[in-house]
Amino acid sequence: MLSNANKEQLTEISEYIDSEFGITDDAGRILFYSGAGNQDAAEVELAAIFAELQNEESLNLFDLPRFTRGGYLFENVTADSDEMLFMFLKLNPSDETERAHQKSLLALAAHGFRYRESQSSKDLINIFKKLLIEGRRSVTEEQLEAVYGEFLLDSDGFAVVLVTLNKTSGGAPADSDMICRVLQELFSADRGFLIIPLDYARTAIVCPIREENTYEFVLEYANMIKDTLLSETMVDVYVSVSSQISGIMNLNDAYLEADKAKNIGAIFEMQEKCFEYKKLGLEKMIYSIPMDACVGYINEIFGEGFLKDKSSPELLNTVKAYLDNNLNVSEASRVLYIHRNTLMYRLDKFNKMTGLDCSKFEIGMRVGIALLILQFIENKEPALLNKV
């Protein structure tokens, strides 16, 4: 897909070319056309040329820098793997000198187009990287319109998907370029999605919310990222998604939500393939509680000194399984691979040490919250465990 800036540049180039000239994709569809000929007729000819090329098994169009077919000269100006683009020019069939001049002219035009496209891509990434990390004061609306204008007008809002390398998983070494290529296959630039590498461990996806890119669509594809990257690159990642924000200038808010969702998901060791900010519930609330208050709650529920007892990890693990399985003794013992009598013994011991009977709803709920808070402390500031 050509941007408005691309079309303006091609219009400028066409002023120096008096033959049929333009840009086509690898199916022969004309995306820009200039010349005195008939565009529809040219498109029929180009479609036939590319159909013939596609049938040549030994030919890889992506790796073909330039070629001549059917009276046309082509220069490969593909910027990324999403869409192959070729600049074309109708050759003069009778004048050899003129044809040599046309070849030089098209090569120069293609070089200029590729350079501008490369610079535009760098500008776009840098502008959005600033907006995501530094916020609205770092860029202007005019800058955004210049690089992303065609997707601003018909968008109902935006969301940010954040892909973060899981450094503790022991997967393959990260290759940010490879990760970006995989993400581009899922989130096509043609639909307005932007893949923005933030650093070697984090990549943001800016998602315009519109008729064909609903928030549910974004969530569906975000849930595919983890498995896709693991199968294609052997890299394990956290995937988090912001809520929908109303304007492009608020993109930093969406980024901060996605980053917070990732932190919460990692700290609480949540098993979801994608952490959705809007649905983190209790974990999100605990994440916002001051650490001193968390330590105080643990001491209030379990009593000071309980965690220093050598049996406390085993007892807490048993209580967690019991609560996670809706107070079902048989299911909890099956999950823990222990006899139900052993489980009952541990629950009874926990009751005697803390005075807490987890079979009662209110007490079970308080203990469940305490277990989450304890996990929060262990993973965020483990040194504070000395105070409980």
C-alpha cells in the first residue's frame, strides 16, 4: 500500500518521465500510474507478465532486483515482506539509445524511492517510539499526520500490544529482527498496524481500532503471538494488551497499561497467553498496594512468625490447591499427587497454626488474597519477607 507521501514523490518523479510509468504489486495491480497510455490496458498486460513469472518455479521475485518482460522494465522497490512492489516503465521498442536512457532513468527513480521509503520508515518508527515512551509532549500531531495520516481519520481509537522477551524461560536467544518479521505476518501494515522495536527485549504493536480491526480482532491475534513465536523462533515472550484509548496522542497511556499488564502477569505467574489490562482484576488491585501495607496484611492474616516455620511452604501450597479447586478435597489431592488423608492432615495443621479454617467462605477468601499478596512480595521485593 502506498502512503500519501509515496504518491507525492511518484508524481514528482513522473514529471521527468514521458513514458508509461508507475508502481505495481506482484499480481500486476497498478498502485500508481502516469503516462498517456491506457491504465486498464497496462494493468491487463502487467497481470499477464506477473502470472507468467509466478509460474516459473526457479524464479524468486522477492530476490529479483530488476528485469525486463513484455516491453516493460521493472525495478524491485519492495520495502518489507508484507507486499512486493515493482516500479515499471514502458520501453521504447524502436530506439536503442532511448531504451538505455530509460533504464538509467528508472534505476535512478527506484533508488530515490527506496531511499525515501527507508527514511520514511525510520522517521515513522522514531516518532512512534517517542510517542509511546515519552508521551504527547515529544511529538506533534503534524508529525504524526505526515507519516501515518491515512490511518488517523477513520480510526475509532487505538490499542497497544506489547511483546516482551521472557528472560527466565531459557528459550533461544532473541533476534529482534526475526521477532518483527513474525509479528508483521500477524499484524499487516496494510491494515495500519505498526511494529515498533523499543529495545532488544520489547516490541510494541500500535493497533488502530476500526471496522476491520476491532478490539476483539486485536485480542484474537494477540493471543496467537506467544505460540507462533515459540514455534517459529523458539523464543518465549510475555504478551500484554492495553485497553482501547480514544486518540493517537494518548498512545503513551496505552503503552503504560500494556507494560503494567505485563509486569502484573509476570509477577503473579499468570498462565494466560495474553495479559489483557482490563481483565486483571484482583491482581491489578494488589499491584497498586504499598509494600508496607502488603507486609502488614500478611502478618495480620497468618500471624507473625508463621512463614519462618519450615513446614509453611508445604502448608501454603496445600491450601492454595484446596482453594483453587473450589474446596474439593479429592481434586486438590489429585493435583498435588497426595492421599486425601494427607491433604486433610495438612489443612488441619494449618488451621491449628493460624486459627484459619479455609473451608469457611469468608476466611478462604481472605487467605486466597493473602496468598496472592505473598506471591507479589516474593517476586517483587523478596527481601521484605524478613519482616513477616
